[in-house]
Amino acid sequence: MKIISPDYILTPDTLLKSHAIAFDKTIQKIASLDTLKKEFPQAKIIKLQKNSLLMPGLINAHVHIEFSANKNQLSYGDFLTWLYSVIEGREELLSECNLTCMSNAIDAMLVNGITTFGAISSHGMDLKACENAKQNVIFFNELIGSQASMADALFSDFLSRLDASKAIRRKGFYPAVAIHSPYSVHPILIQKALQIVKNEKLKLTAHFMESEAERNWLDSSSGDFKDFFSTFLKQDKSISDAKEFLGYFNGYETLLTHAVKTNDEELDQIARQKHTIIHCPISNRLLGNPALNIKRLNEKNIRWIVATDGLSSNYKLDLFEEMKISLFMHSDAPLLQFAQELIKGVTIHAAEALGLNTGEIKEGKNADMLVLDLDAEPNKELTIHLILHRYNISKVFINGKLEKGNE
Ligand code: BEZ
Ligand code: FE2
């Protein structure tokens, strides 16, 4: 047992003062330091500097580790231009990112306070790096392929990657499933994969309504995707529409990434089915896609969380940076309230969406915790300043183990 006694604790619902935490792998008790010392006399006490703040570890539910080699190879500003550059640069980018490159990206997330991440794995090349990661990992094996003729081969490749991830047995590692998107996965494949998700109770995610091009292609087989599909896939019609695609996910609480071009009918269905939307503001901006209409999600009571996406559409894997960009992007949102929602979107709401016992400083939760060195006593506007100042993160605990900093 260890006892940590920070000056302040952000739970994140409330700010506690003069409380300490007794923890092993989980948070055992929150009380005054004196009470905890009496109850756990053997516990090691971790001393902290003035104005220390303890908060839950951050959760990045959507990142593509395999594409971590990208610096300036991919073209930004327009979704289809980016996608063409991915297809052209894919082999080189993947081969440039060896185990060290992927582990560096994962370690950078740890330094940035990310204690849990959802890896969207296209090829399974990131399995070893994710197995070795200090963080909790939801390993989303991605299924892709719109051509019926390729379905069997693609599904057996997907199954073998899923099996490989199921063979990893370590605490905090969860094999899971990603359906790439409505335009890129054949309905037969989707239904086969969802059967496995249901039988094995796996976590599930998909990209959804990321671009104007996707909207037009799914609605009327027109727009920027027309040339793309006829050139690369010899298709002149979309394989399904958005309504049909969303329908497959009824009964599965799914994390839908981007959703910046969803219409009202789709949002109503997302609300009814209790899906979560993953907001990746930097990726949306860089790929020429619109900003997520968060006001509309709040009106419809749809849970939304914040993630970085991969280095294929970002310049760092840092949720503090991501929240800051979102704060400025949504310039008509009430500042303090929105900052609080953003902090919840990388902690408690992300944990709820992923069904994980973390994201909150509360007795019984996993001890995934950060210590930040504030530069002054916090006030009512703490969440704004957390997002603005990117305070030093001096300690990171994951399942109670110190993974960054000194005890
Ligand atoms: C496909 O494999 O069918 C596909 C991949 C990327 C975009 C669209 C389709
Ligand atoms: Fe993505």
C-alpha cells in the first residue's frame, strides 16, 4: 500500500483540498493524511512539492500507432488528397516505423499523461509495441475492404490478427475490433465481425462521417470519392448508405470517430443506441474536414470524448494540446463549462465509453493517476488553466505502479 498526499485532487467532478489517497493497484481510500496513516501504518508515503495536483490519467481512445513515422510525407488540407497521399506513401511509412519508432510514440503519450490508449491497428504490426506498453491498451484490430471478391481473404487476415491479440495476456490489455468505415467495409464483412464482437463481448469502434466526400458518396455515390473508387476499386456505387451502416451497430455501444458530417436523423439514432462520438479536432482541421458540432451533441445527450488520432494526421500525441485546439476551435462555447467537458472527455467519459474501471479519482477505481506541478493555488477556473498551461507532469501511475517520475 502507498499513500500520496497532494495539495489538491481533481476527481474530475470536484476539486478536493487536504485529502490523501491510499492505493495499491486500485484506489483503496480517500481521506485525510492522518486518518490514512492510522489505518495503513505500513504504507509508504509519497511526498509532493507545493501546489501539486493529482488527477486521473488521460485516456486517448483513438490513435494509429503504425503510422507514427509520418512527419511531412502526408498531404494536408483536403481529405481525398490526404487519402491519395496515404495510399502512395503507405508502404514507406509502415516500413519506416519499426518497433523503436512505435515505442517512442507510446512513450511520448506516457510523458504526456496518457495512461490508456485505443490503438487502431490496420496490420497488427503494432502488436509487440502495444504489448510492451506501460499503458492500458485497447487493441482495436481493424477490418477493411469494400470488394466482395476480396472478402474471404480479408476476413481471414483480420481473424488471424484478432487471434494474435487475444493471445496477449497481460493486465490492462484488451483485444477489440475496429470497422474501418461505412465506405470501406463490405456489409458481409461487417456482419461477420459483429457476430464475433457479440459472442466475445469485445469493444467496438468505427470511423463515421469524417468528410464531405464520405457524405456525398454514401448519400448519392457522387463527389470526390467517385474518381477514387472507380480508379482504385472499379466501383461506381457505394456498397451501403449511412443508415444501413449505423443499423448494423444497433445493440452494440460503439465508439464512432469524427462524425463531423452526421445529420440529425443519424445523431438521433446514435443517441438512442448510446454510442459515443470521438472528437479529434486536430485531425479534422488538418484533413480539411469541418469542426464537430458539439452543441448539437450536447442537446441530444450524446456522449463525446477527445482523442488525438494518429501521427498520420497530427503533429503530437498530446491530449492537452488536443483540448486546447478544441477550446479555441469552439469559440462560441461557454469557456469554463466547455473546459470542464473537455477534461471529462479525456478521463471519466472516455472510461465510461470504453467500459473501463478508470478515469476517476474514486475509491475502487484503478489507480491510474497523474501528478501535475501547478504554479499557483488553483481557483474555480482550474480546468481552463490545465488546458492552457500544459503544466509539468511529474509522476504517472498506472494500475498503482509509478511509470514516470520518482517516488
Ligand atoms: C477498400 O479497401 O475497399 C478501401 C480502402 C480505403 C478507402 C476506401 C476503400
Ligand atoms: Fe483514425
